Amino acid sequence: MTQLALTTFLTLDGVMQAPGGRDEDRSDGFDQGGWSVPYGDEDFGRFVTEAFERAGAFLLGRRTYEIFAGYWPKVTDPDHLIASRLNSLPKYVASTTLTRADWHNTTVIGGDLTEEVTAIKERTDGELQIHGSGRLAQSLLARDLIDTLRLLVFPVVVGEGLRLFAEGAKPTAFRLLDSRTTASGVAIHTYERAGRPEYGTYEL
């Protein structure tokens, strides 16, 4: 069974909403979109490319799917690795409201999330990857379905917005696999799920 890996951008205060543009996601009145853009550099681009090289299929939430589908099919350069992977590999959209998905090789899944994702993991070669897709990521974390986290933490605080680990998140332990920092100050941490947290005390 393949690994399910989440790659997501976070602010220092844990917000993952609308990193790529002012109008990317204004839900709940969010107006701080585009906070990741000033920190894009060669180190950042290199890491993202490395992540896409591992991809065998993609699992996306409806909003992220619509953003991707509105942009990546227009990038037709065969040497553009990210576009080539996104445009050619299987894509699964978890949605109960989406009625059609016209982007090549896309399937809408709307049944039992645990059963659907487990079945996709069993038939995928290479990583099954989630990019962004905040509410879907939260649902998958609550079901212990995400195996790997790639968290890109940007040196900025925005004070509001959708957080990956909101209050009530399922207690889960992770093991650090890799850590690096880009020239612009983005801290990139890769973790694997390691079961439930262990607890102790510093009291004498």
C-alpha cells in the first residue's frame, strides 16, 4: 500500500488558507491571501519539484481542485515536471457537491472517505499526494489516513484563517524525517505518523 503524503504551506500561527493569492480563498471573510508569495526562491522551488517527482496520484479537496484545474491544464510544456505530473496522473476529488470533473484523468469520490482513500492507496504506485486541501486534510488526519506530512512553515503571522491543526484535532505523534530551511527563511519539515502521543511530567 502506498503512502498518503500531505504537502501544505503554513504561517507561523498555523494558517494554511490562501497562500498563493489574494482571491484564492476568501471564505469566512479571509483577506490575507498571498502570504507565501514573497518567500518563493530557488530552494523552495527545488523542494516542491522533489515532492512532485514522488507522485503517483493526487487526492484533492473541491476548492483546491478547482484552483488547480483552472491553471495547470494551460501549462503544456512537456519539460515542466509539476504540470506534466498534474495533467497526466490520476486525480481524485473528494466532494459531495461536485457533479463533474473535466480535467483529464479525474475521478470524483463522494462515498465513505476511509474506504475510498484506502482503496486508492492500494492501487496507486508512487505516493498518493494531497496539496493544500485544508478541510479534506483535517478529515484525513482525524481518520489516521495521512502517513507523511511535509509542512512548509513561512516566517509570517496573519492572525486569522483556516488552520491545519484546529482546536479538537486528534492527538497524534509524528516522527521527524527531514528538516531544511530555504534562503528566504521557509522552514520545511517532513514527518511520518508515529501513533498516539506519549505523556510524562517534569515534576520531581
